[in-house]
Amino acid sequence: MRLRSYPSYDDYKEIQSQFSVRKRRKVWAQKHILDEVASQIRSLKIQSPFGICHGVRNGFEVSYLQKHLSDIDVNVIGTEISEVSEENSLTIQWDFHDVKPEWIGKVDFIYLNSFDHSYKPQECMNSWMSCISPNGICILEWSDLHDAAGTGEADCFRASLDEYKSLANQFHVEDIAMDGKHIPHLVLISRPK
């Protein structure tokens, strides 16, 4: 695991915001992976689940899950550190390291493909898991681009798939390998049963 350091939190936020604004029209999320995320959410068998997609830039994954899970009356919001969040009514401007008090123990699912943008990954993981409801799940997307060779200016956390999973070692962790470019995986994290 390798972390990029920043002189201050304001520097981190500025770099992340600039990156989001520059790439506001680009979508990292792939539909077949979001279909599997939707399947995992469905398998929770929770009517009207509440979920958060973190680091969503233009909110594609929020809109996609909202549409594809409408039959179970899903309520999903997105978070985005930059002002790009204002372009999607389902997204709020928020740093995914932080937790709103009303989320603690009340979020049925968290999904993100941007964990590599965390400057404090263990604290971030612990914060997210504090939000997960007793039968909920945290779904992290990982690919080989999240490791050392695939990182860029805004990617401050570089880690292997095993390092991702080790951050959640006190929870139940499952790995689902997906088909597609860059060897994507979904890391499913839940409370031990």
C-alpha cells in the first residue's frame, strides 16, 4: 500500500476538485459491473434500501442504480468533493472521508470505484462501515489500475486487491472477479453474521 501525501487538507481537496471538474463528463463505471452491484443490493432483500455512491463526479452510477433498482424503491444518493455535484440532483458536495450523523448504522449499501482517491484509507473504511446497517454491505470496485502502475495525479492511495481486502479484515470480505478490461473485481464487505 502506498499513500501520496499532501501539504494540507486544502491541497488534497483542491487537487481532487480540479480532477473532477476536468473529467466531469468521463464515466469510469461500467454498466455490467453496475448490474452486478444492483444484483448484490437485491440479494440483501431489503425493501426501500438506502444507499450512497461515493466519489461519483457526474453521478452516472447513482442514476443507473436508481433506475435499475426502482422496483425495490431504492433511495440512493451520490457524494462528490467538487462543485460538479451540483450538476446532478441526486448528488451532494461531500468529502467521502466524512460521515453525517444520520448515516450511522442506517446505510444499506455503499458503492464506490474511487477508493484510490482516499488519503486516509483505513479511517475512510472504518467511517463507511460505521454507516452500514446490520444487514448492509459496502461494495468497493478494484482493478489493476488501482495499483501502482495505474495511478495518476488525483489517485493518492495505491493498493493491490489483497491490500484493499486487508483494510476490512475485521469484517466479512468476499471477492467477485468480473469480466472486462483491467481485471475488475468487486470487494463486498459486510458485518460478520
